[in-house]
Amino acid sequence: MLEAIGVDGIEDLFEEIPDDLRCGDLESIPPAMSELEVSQLMGERARQDGQPACFIGAGAYDHHIPAAVWQIATRGEFYSAYTPYQAEASQGTLQLLYEYQSMMTALTGMEVSNASMYDGASALAEAILMAVRANRKSKSRRILIPRALHPSYRRVAGNIVKNQDIELVELPFDPEGGHTDISALEPYNGEDIAALVIPQPNFFGVLEDVDALTGWGHRNKVLTIAVVNPLAMSVLSPPGEWGGEGVDICCGEGQPLGAPLSSGGPYFGFLCCRQAIVRQMPGRIIGRTLDQDGNRGFALTLQAREQHIRRSKATSNICTNQGLMVTTATIHLALLGAEGLERTAAACHANTKSLVEQLSIIPGVSPRFNRPVFHERLISLPMEAEAALRALAAHNILGGLDISRDYPELGSAILTCATEKRTPGEIGDFVDKLSRVISLQGGTPCQLQPKES
Amino acid sequence: MMLLIQEQSKPGRRAVAQAPLRKADTSDIPEQFRRRRPAALPEVSELQVVRHYTRLSQRNFSIDTEFYPLGSCTMKYNPRGANEHAMLPGFLARHPEAPESHSQGFMACLFDLQEMLKELTGMQAVSLSPAAGAQGEFAGVAMIRAYHDERGDTGRTEILVPDAAHGTNPASAVMCGYKTREIPTGSNGDVDVEALKTVVGPHTAGIMLTNPSTLGVFDRGILEIAGLVHEAGGLLYYDGANLNAILGKARPGDMGFDVIHMNLHKTFSTPHGGGGPGSGPVGVSERLIPYLPVPMVTRDGDDYSWLTETECPRSIGRLSAFAGNAGVILRAYSYARMLGREGMSRVAEYSTLNANYMLKMLQEAGFEAAYPQRRATHEFIITLRTQARERGVNTMDFAKRLLDYGFHAPTTYFPLLVPECLLIEPTETEDKGTLDAFIQAMRTVQGEVAEDPELVKGAPHTLPVKRLDDVRAARELDLAWNALAED
């Protein structure tokens, strides 16, 4: 090959790189390992982290994934395929994505879905940018965001939109119910607001009065953005029906649909909207069309919104979707169907309810909010949450998430959830160990006193 | 035509074993919150699902089945071992909020990869958290902005972008509130330094460059460009899309770049998965370290701990809810360990060798190189403008005909400044036999263009569908299946 090129050696091919830019031997990079050696190294590290009984949810949930999901998704034809720009050579991926879009619109009750975003939090950031573009009646760039929305989602949205002069205004939650009461919106009646974000359930697992909140948005010409758990949509009313007319944009974290916990990713964000504003939607969208012979086929469409065509005028800089994760979600949804999803959701909900009832027998332990929840709950503890969780972790139980850093006003409390995978034995063990941890603590009042509300 | 999974649905059919066998009680959820009608999801058996998606997969090209000479996309083999390693039960089951006591093994992998990427790129610190290349670009430009803002240097409103840049570059700059200004390319393929001199100045926040550029050449003027931009107070951004070409040979940090992103799904062989997930770690020079996106991993002795907003208060923050695409990062780590020190420079060597061989053979076959006077890097451009002008067969037709011969088309019509172009990147994982077969297919199609142009214009002929009507797709929007609309 060198001879064909007409050079003496491979180094000659790098002759255009100036000599003073050539690097040395990269001594701190370790030498090569065989596949077996890497298996041993990474196997050891994976085992080191154990497989504790996980009662943490907070945006990522430990659900059963049918064996077929990943066995099919990791077929080379899906796993190692490129973005389907060459439609005729990508009908497998394209049809699957069209099926996915159809499943997500069915689940959320929305008219259209894109082919996915990075994750739930970044999907919300894009939904906000989209709402600002789409709300032509509003000159404002103010967005109302409940404090009861996942703290990381609020941070990510803020970090992504902050350089575009968009203002995120926090709505307080009701201290007893943990929900965003409609009264929190009163100060904004008649104000120029671009969009209102409505989570369901919210970060605390609490159900929001979605119809009232959406109705407020409609009356005040404020676009509404739903942030929902897709599994919950098998039980809870879909955003497309909220407040009668439904929301304008709906997004959320797709992880409960076939993605393993995997330290936080890869997951996928879903993003749906009314068809009237689809041209403001970021990300890939697949459309059904015909080929030269009049046969049905699928292709990327509305590409004039995207960065590879519009460059600086694109709706977003996004250049990927989470294709493989959408592949798993589509297979997962096909296997479970509406009935299977509802059974899974119900099992999680009932497991969490059982966990909370048993935990509440422990003196000083009680649910923090009195409103209905879905499959997750905030629990007040009579000791410092961090210390309780650390003690539980020593028993290989991850009891929940300490929320004191994000919500100091709520005192010592953990957000906890028992998915359908947690067995009665694991739940009993959690209750037993927490009870012992608290009694060892000697019933000392917690260090963090709730603020007077 | 294959039916949609929705079209195979029959009321009441289920894959029974895939969900709890009994429906638990949810009656404590009040009626007002409840869904009234079940979602119209498919009702199918497990076998139907398995057969349907297996058959759909067979309607795809993929690296495992076909050669993908896609310029600027680095479609190299994705090692199966890396997938298995990332999917070890301990990694899959780890909750993103698991305490550090139950995360040391995972964090050790992240820390090791951060260190390896630092050394490979010559940067001073690395954050793995951006979820894809474009999010890495966003993070990079956001750091440039945070740096200027913190110094009160708010008059810098422009990011300079060469005309050959990826579309994500200007789009990312705009998302960070900047205006973009395009810099022309000289006739030799390098950035036009004289043109740069006329626009760089007190309004310049930074410049975004890919080197080697998307024209498939190494920009020899890079040190002069870096000097000019730095002198004017701007910073340099490196788009790592073409890092494969210089791995182990040259480092962006040594070229004067202040911030770079890498595409783990290109240079580090993680799968493209039909469009994602990617992973876009960022590396920075000394002055941008405080702004790196979180979370990152740090080490003290044998203990690993997280760096978050608390430890890094000047950070541009987090860009996804958790730690980015962790599973992709683990695949890249596995790949990097298997490759090792020696393997890194072999990547650049063999990908460059393959590209230059193909270029030479295609030139001998009569194809026109866009930059014949230059040495190709890991990719190169040929232009089909003569065929287009003389035979009315454009690059898209040519590309579609290659599909009939079992080769994925090269990147077409990019970069925008070369007319009727194919951007070809063979990667280092293909053998000479495959390259020769592709070259032969290019010759064959070239012959067809001369003898039977209509055959090429009507391509593809052997795939599951013929040429699709994109105009119809955009005009008569049909974005979701609807049972009612079908009747």
C-alpha cells in the first residue's frame, strides 16, 4: 500500500504536521491489555460496587427489563448502524423510530413526538427554548418552574438556557401537600409569561393538580410544558388531555422504558408537542412517505430545522438522538403493551405503599406530605438523613435520597421508592435495619429542624 | 413492505410473562388523576415482537454487515468486548445516586479514562459528562463565555467559524448567546490566515476549529492562527471529530487549543446505535479548569470522590440529570485499555494509510481529488462535478448506487464549499481487501454513469425500498401511526 501511495514509510504520511507539534510516547497511557485482562479488571471493579438493594428513585428507577429487549437491541444491525441519513439503507431503524414516535404519542396523548433527546433534563431545557420560540403571543422570556420539579432538571435547564436571556422563575410548593398549589400562580395572573412547567408526578412523587395548572396556562396565554414519568402514564391521565385541551409540549426521562440504571446513562429524553408547533421542535423527526414505486417507506423529515442544514439558525445544536436507547424502549413498549406497563406501574406503586406503611411504624418516621403520590414518597426521619443512609449502606441497602441539600426547609427526610423488583424480604430488611439504626441513635432529635412554615 | 408493530396488534393479546402476573391495587390514586382509556400501544406476543424487530434489523446497513466510508463520522468496528464490559451486572445495576462507598469501582474507570484523555490530547483537565459531541461543543463555548464574563470582558460577542466547519459549531455558539462569523478557506485547504487577520479583534470570544479539518487536510498554519487569536484575547476551541487522524501523533493541547471536545462514538469506537447515544468529553487548558462541567471524579490515595457544584462553584454546571452517558464512557474505557499506548498511534497510522491508499487508487481510476496537492489525513474529498455537469448524474445518485453494491455511501455534500463532493473516511479497522472492493465499486458506478446514467439516477434498485420521496414526507406530515386514520 505504501508503494502504491509512493512513500517509503508510514511516518511520511504525517509530513504535513509541523515537527514541533509531534508528540512523544504518551508514557502515562498504560500498555495494551487483552480482552480477557480487561474483563478481569472491569469485572473486579464492577463486583467491588456490589449489588445493594436499591430504594433510590429520584428520576432513575430499577425496573425489570425483558431479556428480549437488549438481546435484540445489541444485534449488530441496530447496535453498529449509523444515523439513518441514507434512508433506503436504514429502513429498519427508521421504521422502528416511527413506531417509537407512535407509541410515545399514544402514551402521552400528544400529536407528535421526535426521535428523542439526550435525557429528561436536557429535553426540558430544549422544551423551554422551544416554548420561547413557539409562544408568539408572549414577548417575555420568563418561564415558571415549580420548586417541586427535580432539582437536577432545574439546574440543567438553567445551565443550558442561561446565555439566551431566559429567566426561570421558581414557584413554591405547598408545605403540607408537597404539590404546586394553583394559588402559587396568582401573582402571575395577566403577566406576560412564555411558559409554565408542570411535573407529574413531581420530584416528591406527589401528584399535581394538572388540570387546574394547565387551565391557568390556557387562560393566561402561557404555553404549558409537562414533565412526566412515562411509566406513570399507564395509570395517570396523559398530558394531551390535561385541562381539556391538553398541554403544548410534553417531555420526560425515558429510562423507565427499558434502560438499565447504569450510573445515569445512557438514557433518553422524550419530547412531544402539538403538531402546530412541530417546526419549532428540535431533534430528529421521522416521517412516513412513499418510494418511487409508491411503496411505503420512512425517512428523516423537516430537516430544515436542524444544524446540518440551518447551521447558526437551527432550532438546536443537537446532532444525535439516543438511537440505541429508543430501540430498547420501542421493543420494551411492544413487549409490555398498555396492560403490562400498567401492571408494572401498579406493582411499584403498591410496593412503595407497603414500604411506607411499614416504615411509618418506626417511631419518628412518617410520610412528609399528605397528598396522593405515585410510586415514590418523601419520608421524614428522626435523625440526620445522611447518617441514616450511611448506616443502611453499610448493610448493603440504599434507602433513598437525602434531599436536605436541595430542600433544607424540609428537615431530615429521604425520598424513597420500591420498584416491582424489590422483594418483600428486601423491604422487610430495609424496615428492620432502619428501625435498628434509629434506635441505636437513641432517639436523638435530628440536627436539622424543619423551618417554621 | 413490512407491517408496523401497531398493525400486528390484536385486542387482548399480550406477552404475559413480561409483566407482573397480578395487577396490584392502585385505588388510593383518586379518580381525578387517573387515565380514562388505556394507551393505544401494540397488543402482541413475545414471538411477534422478537421476529418483527429481528426482521427490521435486517433492513439496516451497519458496521457489522457493511463498510461505511463515512467522512468525519469514523465508523470503525465497535469491539464486542467493550459492550460486554460496560454491561457487567455491577455497572448496570448501579444507581446514579448510589453513595461513593458503593461506587469506587465505577469511579476508578472514569478517573482512569479522564487521565488517559488528558495525556492523549495534551489538555490539563477533562470532564466526561457531556452526552454527545454537540453537548461537548456547547460546554466548551459556555466555558469560553464564563471565562470572558468572569473577567468582565463582555464586549466579546463573536465566535469565528471556518466555512468548512460542522453545522453543530455555529449552532452551539448561538446556543451560548454568540453571533458567528465565517472565515473562508484558502485554495490550499488551510484556513485563510489573511482573512482571519481582518476579522479577529476585540469582539472575538473565540474560534472553533477542526484539525485536521473536514477537508481532510492538516491545517499547517495552526500555530499562527493560535497566536493571532490569543493575541486578540480570544480562545481556541478544538472540535474533536477528526481526532482519529492524529491520535498518538499530535495533540490539540500542544497546538494552543484552550478547550476541546472528543467524540467517544468516533475515536473511541463506541457504537453509533442508529443515531446515538454519543458521548462528548471536554478537555481544557489551565485557565478554563474552574469552569468544567460537573460531575467529575477526583482521587485521593485510593479513594475516589465526585466533584460537583459544591466543590466547583464556578463550573458551568451539569448538562444532564446525572453523570452523562456513563455506559458509553465505560465502553470507551474498555476500548482504550485494549488499545493501550502502542495501539493509540496505530489508529492514526492505519487510518491515514488506508485513506491515502484509497485516494491514490481512486485518482488512478480517474476520480478528481478536491485537494490533489495535499497529503490526505484519515479522510479525503473527491468531487463528482464533472459527472454532474456532463452526464447529469449528481453525487446523491452516485451515493445511492453504491448502496446497491453493498457499500454505505460516503458523506455527501459536506463540507459545503466543495461542489458535488464525497468525503471518504475508511478508518483503520478495514482491511485492504475491503478497500479494494470499494474502489472497484466506485469504478463500476463510474462506468455506469458513462454508459447508462438513468440506471444510476434511479438507484437504489436492490434495497427494501426505492428512492424515497423526501418532499412528500415534509409536505404531507405523517409522524405517528393512528388507528383511526388507517380505516
